[in-house]
Amino acid sequence: MHRLRRGPALTAPRTEPEPLPQSWVPRVFNAALALFLLACIAPIVTTFGDHSTLINIYLLVAVVPVLLLVGLCLSSALRPGSLGRAARRARARRQR
């Protein structure tokens, strides 16, 4: 900024931004989402043996992506931001 007659600069001193006080929100949300998804597939898993082989294969194909999503939610709940860092590292490796 402009100084008035050799006086001190008129800029405000720089301060470090404070961390967000809601750092627990993504952890709780991801853990709750994982529990909700597990509750949605629990009836499928408990009645898995009561169906024919073809229906069991269809159910398995439907349950596996949900279980992967539950794993990702729990991973994100344990260490928020770790999935984003892993994705950035993977993109950097592909671009080399």
C-alpha cells in the first residue's frame, strides 16, 4: 500500500487462519453413511442362502460395490483427506 510521508505501511499484519472448528463433521457423516449402507445391505446378506444360485450371483454383484463404498467411507472417517491425497498421487503417476 501507499505510505503517507515515510510513515508505517497501512497494511494489516498477516495472521494465520484458524482451523475450522467443525473438523468432526466429515468424520461423523462418513461413519454414519457407512452404517446406513451396511443397514441397507444387511437384509440381503442375512437371506443370502435362501435363494437360488443365479439370484445369489446377482445379489453378490449388487453388494460388492456397496461394500467397497462402505470401505471408502470408513477410510475417510478415520483419516479425512487421505482419499483425496491418494487420488492426487495416482493422477501424478499417470501423467508421468
